[in-house]
Amino acid sequence: MTKLAANLTMLYNEVDFLDRFEAAAQSGFSGVEYLFPYAYPKEQLGEKLAQHKLTQVLHNLPAGDWAAGDRGNACQPHRVGEFQDGVGKAIEYARALGCTQLNCLAGIAPKDVAPDKIRATLVANLRFAAEKLGAARIRLLIEPINTFDIPGFYLSRTQQALDVIRDTGSKNLFLQYDIYHMQRMEGELAATMRAHLGQIAHIQLADNPGRNEPGTGEINYRFLLGFLDQIGYPGWIGCEYKPKGKTVDGLGWRAAHGV
């Protein structure tokens, strides 16, 4: 059965962030995700979750200075200490929020570093994080992201991410599969999700072009959402799209797609 989580970074932008928990619950969502919790006291966020009976499905490890253009630091050799400190902070928040999976953004590949060193840094950092998160009973995820939206992002294809997972040797590292990003990079959505179902811990959605609600673009979400039920995907699907108008006005896509 499809479980949808509202991405509070992108949905309900018409209200302050802390008010988005209530808005999501009133819209019928039972789970939420967002990029980062670190700007708020974890106790305050925990109160919002409890008050509105919401599950914290996912958030990211610290990813550097987002406002300055950072999109993660896991592949950057000169920031290993910062990455490791971020893992500890993320675990503190995840425990307080009852969040059982964290996503690691690989980051933009530095142009002045050899490719083999970039990859080795990413593998080593993920191995470190997977072990720390595993001890806390939290799953670690990595996400390929399209290089049209984020030029230079290191992880951009499914197989590349799976190869990195393999090379860490960890059983606590999984794939976050974003349908929008992978439609832009490679297509073959249904076949890829079926083939790697056992390694996919979380899915996100948005339509293409525009990254708006399902039903606004070329992706056949009525088919894909039914397909995921058919093949037995057990996890959450994060609604990480940009509403064309006000969030609530666009939520009719759920009924139209049978979810």
C-alpha cells in the first residue's frame, strides 16, 4: 500500500516551516521529510511530530553551507573531518525525531582533485557513516541527482550509486531512488526499480519537466505507483515536488492517481 510523505522543504511554502507539520497532517499525510532539521532545536521538531501524529521519514546528513552552494561534502577530500562531525550531529537529531533513515548527499566533485581520490573519499566516508548509523539502528541512503539541476554533482546514475554501495562493503547502505532525477538522467524507471527493489530504501517523486505535481508532465505516475504496489515496494514515497500554485490546491493528483 502506497505511503506518501510530504516534503516540507518544498511543500506548503506559503506558511512558515514550523506550521507545515500541521498543514501536512490536515492534508492527510502521515509522514514528513525535509532536507535538514538542524536550524531548529530537535525538541521543538519532536513536539511538532508528536502533536500532529506524524512520522519523520527522512532527512539528510549535514551538507555544508547550502546557501553558499554546497550540495553535500561526502566526496570532498579536504572536508572529511567536517563530514564525520556531521554524522554525529545527524544521529542525535534522528534519534530525537524517531527517524530511522538518513540520506547522504555526495556533493559536487571538486575540479582540482583526481577522480580516483574523489571516489575513494566518498567510499571511505560512506563506510564510516554506515557503521555509525548502523550502531544507532539507522539506515544510510545515497541518492543519484541529475546534473542539469546540480551541475557537477558526483552521483548521477543508478548503477554508479550501486557500485559505490558495493565497494563500501556495508550492509547498512541503501539507494534513495528519485524518480524525477532518474527520468532526467536515464529513464527506464519501472525496470530499474524492479531490478533493484531490495536495495531501494526510499523513493521520491516529481513530474518532468518542471518538477511539479504528478500529472503535470511526461511521467506516467498512475502506472508507476500501481507498479510499486504490484512489486511489493514496502517503503515511503516522498513528495518532493514544486507545487504549481498553493500546495493544497494541487493535491488532487493523489485521488487522480489512486493514492
